[in-house]
Amino acid sequence: MVLSYFTKKMKYKNKKYIPLDNFINEALYKSKFGFYMKKNPIGKNGDFITAPNISILFSEMIAIWIVSFWEKLNYPKNINIIELGGGNGEMIYRMGLSFKNFPSFRKACNLFIYEKSPLLKKIQMKRLKEFNIKWINNLDYKLKGPKIFLANEFFDSLPIKQFLKKNDIWFERYVDISTKDKFKFKEIKSNIEKLEKKIGVKISKNQKFIEYSPLCFKYLKKISKQILNEKGGLLIIDYGYLNDKMINTLQSVKNHKKSNVLSNFGNSDITYNLNFKLIEKLIHSLRLQKQGITTQRNFLIKLGIMKRAEIISKNLPFSKKTDIYFRLKRLIDINDMGELFKVMLITNKKTKFQIGF
Ligand SMILES: C[S@@+](CC[C@H](N)C(=O)[O-])C[C@H]1O[C@@H](n2cnc3c(N)ncnc32)[C@H](O)[C@@H]1O
């Protein structure tokens, strides 16, 4: 049934192979089949869970970090906070509650969500009724005043391309959509120099394998235009690694378990780990700078998550206390999200803000 999906689409008529990013895009975001289009995938009953849904402490720390940034920017009267990919709305919801403790910030701040999935947008609208939030449909949207873009597990959900080098020749990974029984990978010769010219970054230097998201590059370019001459920045919190050498990190997750990337079309999440060195290369070419990069563990501890856990668990019964610390452990443990997730702040070259790093 799913294999016939491609044959039914005009766009794919007579096509035997499609690039990997094209395949992922169809599997996650297209028509009624798309993983993100038909159900809420986040949470216990979904396929995966994200930090804001593990513990409210996560969103509280992000809220505190934003207020500190605003103070550092000298309390501008207007500040725009834009969440990229709002999921079930949990992060903005908790942040909105935290902002109530900072009335002058609350007055100055405008909240926005950039969301692709109509279903998740609906869920967000329902959850966030009590806050004044605007949904935007593109990242060229003109906003007055400083802007802080927040991307928690956003970039890892964008489709990627993969390339591999064999005997000094680069091949791009495609998916064979013509077979009757199952999808298969297919490698096709590729002109990497032409691609590098197009994207403006030498991605193949010292590599045998390349993994990159064209959409991530496109969005970073758009965001760079928004922050190049404006205060603010982009905070990325995501699965990722810091080595120069790129590796194959493509994975698929169904019901909180790893599954095969080419099976379960539309029914499993397909993600990858960001190579933060590659992101750095791109932001340099865009005349931006990295303020800092650290692990989620360090970031949250520096922002005071331990103290906050102590405060909210005071006077609570033992079972509630245990629950708070169990969730906190998932966020900061070195064998869990604490090390797997990295946090990076990107700004223009005039800005200086090091809190959390
Ligand atoms: C893994 S979820 C993370 C959700 C949320 N940030 C959290 O931490 O719970 C990825 C989110 O990004 C959205 N998304 C993915 N690709 C997008 C795109 N190209 N434009 C806008 N939103 C997108 C998804 O629909 C989903 O809401």
C-alpha cells in the first residue's frame, strides 16, 4: 500500500530513484501519510519524548535564560521570541507561565511559533489559548526589535542528504522507490564541487562521508538575515556531536524504539544528529558567530536547574520529590540527554552573551 504511494503521485511518475532528503520529506511531512501530519508523536503514547515534556524545569531554565538575555540587551521595549517547531506547545506554555514572574519582560515580549504541521499547530493553539501567540508561516517574516529564535529538537527533524566517497568518487544516497516489496538505498555518482558552490560551504573537506540538511542551511541563511543587523540570536538545543569528521547518524524511531529507516513509511520518526562543526562553518560564511557551545547538562546546571529542583520539591511528599529528580536526571545525566544534547548560541559579531556557556 505504502509502496504504491509514490506511483500514485504525478511528481514521481516514471521515477526509479529519489534523493534521501526527498524520501524523508515525504515520510514525515507530506499529505496524510506524513509522520508529523496525522498524529501527535510526542509523549508517552507517541513515538518519542522531548525535554520540555520530560520536566517543566527545562522550559523554566530556557525562560530564565531569555529574560537574562533581554536584561543584557538593556531591557528593549519590544523583544520577539520565535520558537521553531512548537511540537505540542509544552515549552512555550511553561515559559509563558514563568514570564508571569517578570512583568516588565512580559510586557515587552512577543511570542511566535513557526510550525509546519497543521495538526500540531491545532494542538498548540488549543494548549496556548491563554497566551498571546502568533503563528508565522515563513522565516522572512519582518519583526521589529531584537529577536531570539529557539530551536529545541527542530533541526534534527529536517530531512537530510547523505554522500559517501568510494575510490575518490563521491556518491549521493538515493532511495529506490520502484521495487514492489520494499524500499532500498541506491548510490548515484554526484558532483560535490557543484553542490559546494551552490551552498557556499566546502562540506567535503577531509571527509569520507557527508550528512547535511539542505533545509537546515536554508533556514540558517534566512535567520542570519534576521539577526545580522539586529540584537538577539538563535539558540539551538539538539542531538549532536562536535567532531570534524562526519558520520552516518540517520535513525528512525517508532514507539520509543529504533526502527528501520526505510520501513514503516510515515509511521516512524526519522532523525539525525547535528554536526555542530558543520553548522559553525556555515555561520562563519554568513558572518555570524558562535557565542558558545556546551552540553545540555552544563547549560542547565549553569542556569541553576539543581537549585530550582530543590526549591520546587521542598515540602513535597517523597514520591513527588522522587519524580522531580528522576525527570531531572534524564535531562542532565551524562549517559542520557545531558551529553547527547548540545546547546549552541549563534549571534551577530557585535553581541556578547555568555550565560549558560
Ligand atoms: C521533534 S519536534 C520538537 C518539538 C518541540 N520543539 C519540543 O521540544 O517538544 C519537531 C517540531 O518541528 C516541526 N517542524 C519540522 N519541520 C518543520 C519545518 N520545516 N518548518 C516548521 N516546523 C517544522 C514539527 O512539526 C515539530 O513540531
